[in-house]
Amino acid sequence: MRNKFKACCCAASLLAFALGVQAGGTSAPTALGPRLVTAPVKMNGSGVILQHSVAAASQAGETVSLLLVFSGVGSQGAIVKLQPEPGLTLDLPSPEWSLPAGRSSWTVHVTPQATGTAYLNVFITQGGATTAASIPIQIGTPSKSLPPSSQLKEAPGGEKMILMPVK
């Protein structure tokens, strides 16, 4: 039984190494491209795994390239819909397209209108289930200051949090 467990662990490790996946949900940079960040996966999601890489942009109005890599798409394919936050312009003729079965990658371009962090929301639907992910796009130097302590609330466990309104 132990040998079976060791064999499974070795196989899983080799597979992770072959795919470039490391702990923490990212993969190392390769000779073929930049570091890919793996979006969180939920149990009741579509089953499609999204990895992304965002090119650096130093100022508002400058186009930013995003590499989106989709894997785990079943034989029926999947549908992807991109929804940028206000202040972020998506440079695509259509924000929705079909994914073929297997693994595919797409490069999309966005143009931020202001300095700060904006998000590109990605919705992937497959087999009646949808996965949502938000890709942060940092423009300019990130702010290092914390919000005023009057905006921080304390949770019952004692940790500090910032409450944000939901639309």
C-alpha cells in the first residue's frame, strides 16, 4: 500500500513539474514567456482552469497585454465572457467567445484610463456551471499607505478588515 501511495505522489509531482505548477498557485517563468498566475478554483465551478499573466504598464492610457491560458475544457467546449471594470477599456470586437476543448491561450489588450488598480472580470461557463475570476491590472506605482484607521473594522476573531459596498 505504501508503494502505491509513493508512486501516486511521484506521478503527481512529475505532472506538476511538467506543467510548471508550484505551491502558491503560480508557475515559474519559462523561456517561452512570463510567470503565469493561476486563478482560484472552486469545487462547484466550471472545471476550467484559468492562468494569466499581465504585462507591466507605467501610465494611464497605455495599452496593457494580458495572456489568458485556459485548460480543462471538456469536449463540448466552454464560453468565456470578459467584463472590464469602469475605467478599463477592452480592445476586442466582442467580449465573449467560445473555447475549444483542451488547452488554449488568448492575448487580450486593455487600456486603463487612470492610475491605480483596475480589474478585468473573467466568466467561464461550461456544462451549466460558471467560474468567475478577477485579474488585477496595476497602473503606476502601487500605494503603500493604509486606509485611515476609522475605515478599518474589527472582526469577531480580532482581525482588521475594510468594508466595501456591493453593487
